[in-house]
Amino acid sequence: MRKTTIFRGLIHAPEILQLPCCHDGLSAKVLEQAGFKAIGAAGYGLSGSLIGMPDISVLMGSEMIAQYRNICDAVNIPVFVDIDTGFGDVNNVIRTVKDCEKAGAAGLFIEDQTYPKRCGHMAGKNVISVEEYLPKLKAALWAREDPDFVIMARTDSFAVYGIEEAVRRARIYAQTGADMVFVEAVPAADDMKRVNQALAESDTPSMANMIEGGKTPLLSAQELQELGYSGVAYPCASVYVAVKALQGWAHHLKEHGGTADYLDHMLTFDEYFEFIGAQAIREREKQFL
């Protein structure tokens, strides 16, 4: 079965889909081995991992898609990706959607922020009008070749205009044909429930976003399912965990001049060899040698 078909089934399944986000092939493999059915990849983690910058549209679309290809090649589960504001007009959106499909993604989302965009939980963001956004959404829906490739519409309008506008946009995006809708940075459970009630009118799945230290309360997957969500993404945690772990190792190495007494915090050579799949590659080589 195609990964797109699998992913579409997961977002329509009775159980909420947990979608942790990776930032490279290594973190993607960790998430796959942990047993997640699908994963995400987004600008927040990629910006930090690839160029050491925050999520403020400095990373180019071509760089993001190249990394999506690496991630999709690294795992056997569906990968859902981020194309920010589409990197330009409708023609850029069309090219981006086609490139994401070729890279192996199972779906993507496109947002209604102004360019340059910023992380949805940062202050100072703004959104374009619905009339400016809808051509991009329609172009994305038109551009896909695989009908199961999921296109999700994202609106950042809550932080700018409040709940009424966020619900209005969510309804319009669903009616336009978005397979899924994501209202970003909703700050209270009552508002989250209201968004999902509006989307339930058109039977459109919705996604929550859990950012540690962000504007939305950190709720469990079960709590989010009870509020009406079909999926929940964790877009930042992989880089938060990686940076903290690397800081611990770097500080220890600098202070002690070695890692002999830090091994409990690390994989061994052999453990990493097994994790990364090197043993399986060596076995595969034997049939050709």
C-alpha cells in the first residue's frame, strides 16, 4: 500500500494520530523505531538542524525539500511535511507540491501567514487575506498527482484576529477542499473544541500542535482526541531534546577532558552500528560479493 494511502487512513482512523516531527534522517529513524505510525518534518526543526537559524523563512524551499527527500528515504513510514507559505505565488506552490510528492512525502501543509513567515508561536506574525490564500490552496490541491496525497490548510489567524476569524477561515478552507485543517496557536481547550465543532460540520479532520513552552496548553493525545482532534503534531521537541543532550555532552567533555565517565548517556559503538542499520547493510552486501 502507498504511504499516501496509509497516511490518509491514519488521519481518518478513530484513534488520534500522534505525529512527532524529526529534523533529519537520524531523528526520523529514532521515531520510526519507537513505533510511531507516521512522522512529520517541519521548518522549525529543519532551520535549526540545517543552518542553525530560527524558523523565520531563512531556509529556502529547495533546501527543505532536499532534506524531506533524505528523511523519506531513511524510513518506511509516512512523512508529513511543511511548505510554509508555498515559497511564492501559485506557480511556486504547484512546483513545491510536485517536488514534495517526488521526494516521497505522504502529504503537506501550507499556511496563510505573510512572507517572511515565522514560527506560529512567535509574537509579531501576520496573515494574508482569505482571498490571497485560497488561490494557493486551490493550486496545491490541483498540483498533486496522487489523489491520496494529503493537503492540509493551516491558519495562523487566531493570534492576529481571534477565535471568530480562525473559525471562519477553518470553515472556508475545509469547504474549498482541504483534506485537513490546522488552526495554529489556540490558547485554550474551549476554543480548541469550538474549532473542531466547526470542522465537524464538513467532516474535515483537524490537527493540534503541541509546542513545549508555546501558546497552546500541553494536553495528552487522549485529551486532544476528546476535544475532537484527528491528529497531533510535536514539531519542536526533537531539536529541544537533541540540543539539551548535546549541551550535556559538550559541557562534560570540556570540563573533564574525556567521556569515559559519561558513557551511560550515550550509545556504544556497537549499539549505534545496530541502530543505524549497518549490520543489515553488511549482510546485504554478501549476496553481491
